[in-house]
Amino acid sequence: MAGENQLSEFFDSFLFTKIFKSFRMAVQPTKLIIAFAAVSVLCLLGWIMDIGKTVPARQQVTVAQIRSLPGDGPVVTEHPTQLHCYLAEPENVKEYAQRHSKPGQGIGVFATLWYFGSARFTEAVLSLFELRLRNVILNIWYCAQAVVFSFSYHLIYSIIYFAAALAVISVSGGAICRIAALQFARQEKPGLLESLKFSSKRFVSFFTAPLVPLGIIVVFGLCIFILGLIANIPRAGEIIMAIGLPAALFAAVLITLVLIGAAAGAGLCFPAIGFEVTDGFDAISRAFSYVYTRPWRMGFYTVIAMFYGAMCYLFVRFFAFLTLFAAHHFLQLGVWTDSSTKSVNKLVVIWPEPHFVDMIRAPAGESVIWSEWLAGVLVYLLLLVVFGLVVSFVISFYFSTNTIIYALMRKHVDDTALEDIYTEFEAQQQLKTEDRGQKTEDRI
């Protein structure tokens, strides 16, 4: 027993090993329930908004084609969707839209981003294990470009959906971070309603934290834009632009710093609010401070979290696949061909064989009786739940591991104890103290 305690203390002296607690924290049922609810709401919202099917696509495009990499087709008309054309041949996007903008032929924005983004995420994880870092960066870049595409060609849709998504993530992600903070700092596990109440009360802080860097970029970018407009004034404009160019470069430097800080420290915003019970501006200030004060340590923690997260994701995905694979093949032993329905294989019609990369496959659509169709729909819905749990784990792991990284960075930068967390009781005590101090001043 003494040897085990000494070994535990030895590993605890290396703070980065605490990141390996993320998996156990991420699979906590309360966090998974919150994450699954968020995924369900976002998917339902996307499904409703996709009724319009505004993304031009080739006729009879398949899910596999949407998930494919851009540039598979050498000619503009061979790209499966407008997104693929935008990524491979951006100069031909308008021509592609003119060729394929036919009633009932397009697909939804959410469906396009979902299928394409999920494929790129899985490909990036697999490439990370093969140390194909260029491919990892390329897939991340494709995901970022897909978001740019949605705002460039479907602006109103994107503003509505991503604003709603940020609101949902603010409540769910804030609740998960609060649970993770209490669990990591004090070994406490607040309940579902308690954590959701916390994130709801501080909804404005969670919602505005990711928007602060965007607002800063817009303000400084607008200043540079105005200088560009002034340059259009005949004769005097060019001189004014030249004189104001140093200020424009300074604004561009600030924009670059904000972009780097946001990319590296965005994941620390919600944990900052979960630990400190602060506002959105202070949360992003803390995140930027930690990134720029200890950039190499932040990078070190991020790399460890990436590799460990990829390993955990593949394990969870393999667990889900093996569950579906075993259920499908044991069912196959008991299901035989029904000659009355002329089906080649009844189970294949109802539930196509799952694969590791493509666990969810829609029914083949070859059923000839209503019972097969209904069974296929029910099975497909169940598969969506299974895959939703896998996605929920990814969300829970992301917020849990960033909460741990925040506590570690706070320890190194501010020398704050890992178990230090702001609670509602402390907030009430501080408020009472301030009230007493105010009353004392009034008496004086």
C-alpha cells in the first residue's frame, strides 16, 4: 500500500499526467446526458432548417460522396456538392450553382457540414496516429473553410444556426465545465439540474466569451477598412493612406495576436468561468494571458491532450462499432431469406452491415412491405442514438480536458492551488462582507 501511494505521489508531481483523468471525467453520465441533449437539439435544429435544401449538388448525391475529399472530380460538374467545388475550384462556384440549382436536387447546409466535417474529423484523428501531421492540418483547414463557405454563400442561414448553436453550447458546455471543475478541484459531482442552473445563470458570460475576440477583430478590421475607403479620395487619399499605414499595420498586428490567442486559448474560456465565476471579457483575458505567458507549456499540454483524446475517441468509437457489429452478426445467424418478400437478405434491407468508419448506414430502401420499412426506420433511429453518444463523448472530453488544462496553466502562471475554485457559498460570503463594509462606511 505504501509503495502504491509513493508511486501515485511520484506521478502527481508531474502535473501533465492529470490530463489523463479526462477520460474518466468525460464518461460521467451527467456530462454525457448534457452533451447528448445538446447534440440532439443542434441536429434537430439543423434538420428543420435544412428543409429548404439550399446547397447545390449533383443529382442523386450519396452520403459517401459528401464525405469525400474535395478535388476528386477533375471537372466542375463532377464535384458532389457546391462545397467540394468551393474547396477545389473556388473560381467555378458560381458556374457550379448555375448548373445544379434545380428544384429538389440540392441538400441542406447542416447536412453538408455534418457529413463533411465528421469525415474530416475522423480522418484527422487517424492521421494523427500515423504521424501524418500535414494531413491533420489539411483536414482541420478543410473544416474551417467549410464554415467560411457557409457564411459566404448562406449568410442568413449560418448566422441563425451558429448563433443558436453558440447559445446551446453556452448552456451545455458551461454546465460540463462547472462539473469538471468541481470534480477536478474538490472531488465533488454536482447534479444535472445544479450544473444547468449554474450555466443558465451565467449564460451571458458563456455566450459572450467566444464573441469578444471576434468583436476586437471586427473593430480593428473596420479601422483598416475605413483607411482603405479614404484612399479612394482623388490625390489626397493616397497620401492619407500612406501616412496612416503604420497605424493600419499596428492594428493588423493586434488582429494577428488576437487570432493566435483565440485559436490557442479559446478552449480555456468556459473553464475560466467555471472556476472563477467571472464574466466573458475576464475569461478571454485569462485565456490570452496563459497562452502568451507560457506558450510552450500551453502547447505541450495541448499536444498531450490531442494524442490522448484521439486515442480515447478511437477506443470509444471501436467500442460502439464492436457492439453494433456483434449485434448485427448474431442477428444475421437467426435471420434467413424470406422468399415471400423476395428479399435477398431481410436483415440487410432493415439494417445494412456497420463499418468502423461508417457505423450508421440508412436502410437500403429495397423493402417491399411496410413492416420492413418501419423496422428499418426504428433501427436507424437507434443507430443515431448510438452515434450521438459517441459525439457526446467527444464534446464531454473536450470541455473536461480543457478544464484540467486551465487549472494546470493557472497553477503555473498565477501559482493558484489546483483545488482553488469559486463556489456559490464563497460568493454569498463575499457579498455579505461587502455589505458589512458598506454599512460600516455609512456609519462613519
